[in-house]
Amino acid sequence: EDEYDACTVFEINSMVNVAPQYHRRFNGTGGGWYTLESEVRGLVDNGKEFNVFAGTIFVKGLDVQKIGNRNRTKTDWGIGVPHGYFKIIIDVQNEIAVAFLFDHESDLAKGCDIDSSAVKSHTACIVPIKDIEDATGLKFFKDFDTATNKKLRSRSSKLSWDKITNK
């Protein structure tokens, strides 16, 4: 009966959605990831449905920035912050997939640098699906038929995002 029962609360508050980040620049109010999540949440609240792929990126061979307890010295910090993050929003009904690639420390070959003053919106972080595949080694949509795969892979653009968000 209670939509907020213990089982539901447990299912949505798991640790699979946790990754270290530079909060203010990335997921704090006004950060790219924050504004993207807020926009998607608003669309869902208004009845839209999406499938979402999201994850972290560590670049092989590059040092990992560490964060930690501010009461300890920096050499004792042990939490590695990913070099980047990605999110692919899939509007299944309209067969549109839009990919976002956020670069945490200017380490990625593609994507938007979260520290750049030129990046005014998360839409500046839209990239082709292939850019995320190249950065992660993952292959998206491989189990779809060829036509659907091609359609989803070819539509990651600001224009497609505007269609999804009705702008």
C-alpha cells in the first residue's frame, strides 16, 4: 500500500549510484551533471520515460586525483576520483539516444571540461555515442537490430536533445 515502504526505499538507495566527484564543479547546484539530472527528473515527473546508461571513466596510464578526509594530510587521502563521467539518455518511444561526456580533469580526448568557462550548459557536453564507446571500451546498442542500432547511434546531438525536451 505504502509507495515509500522499506523495500522501495532500499531498492532506490543502493550504493550502485555512488562515485566520487568534485561536488561544486560537477554535481553541485549549477554543475553540468546536476543540471542534466535535474532536467531529466523534471521530464520524468511530467510523464516522459527514458532508459539511461551512466558510468565513470578512468583513463589507463593517467594518475588518479585523490580526495579524502580534510582532517588528514593530502597524502592520506585515498578516494580516487574518475577522470570522467558519461550518461546516455534513451528516448525509446522516439528512438533517440543522446550521449553526454563530462571531463573532470581535462584528461579525456573528448567531452566537455567541467572547469571551462566556455561550458555554460550540460548541452555543451553532448557527444556522439562512439566517443563514449572509445573512452570506456563499451559497445552500446549491439543487441539491437541493425536499423535501430544505426538510428540510435546517429542521433546524439543538441537538436535531438531539444526534441526530447520539447524545446
